[in-house]
Amino acid sequence: MNIQEEMDRIFKMQKDNLANERKFIQRCKNGVGEWEVLPNFETFDTRKEAEDFLDGERKSSEDEERNLYCVCGELKTACPDGYAHTTGGA
């Protein structure tokens, strides 16, 4: 396996992990807050705060996933011209 194949494998694994990560909101059971986001146990006083946190987490994951790919659709590590077309050749 060459370096490019290994990098592609790692990026695919990261993408799959992001897709499989399921977070949800439930009433807090430990008394620290009213609501918590699982599985990371972040606690909040209102459900709205928990929903806002969860929305931010999802947006961050989507941004991270988008960052792996060049505008041509290839993984940045596999872009045929080193994604120079996105930087004006720099």
C-alpha cells in the first residue's frame, strides 16, 4: 500500500466515523442540568441550548467533511493537479 492509498483509507474512515456518530438529546439523569446531549454528556439548562449545541456539532462535522474534498470532487490528497486550480497555481 502506498502513501496515497493509506491517506485515502484514513480519510474514508474519518468520513465513515462522522456519518456513524449519532448524537441525541435526552432529559439529564445526573442532576447537573435539565438536558444532555449523548454520547458526549454535555449538559444544558434548556432544550433550546442543547438543540443549538447539536446543530453546531452537525455543522462542524459537515464543514470538516467538505474540507476533505477539492472543488473537482476528488479527495484533496488525490486531486490530479494538487488542487492548484483552487489557489491559482500556488
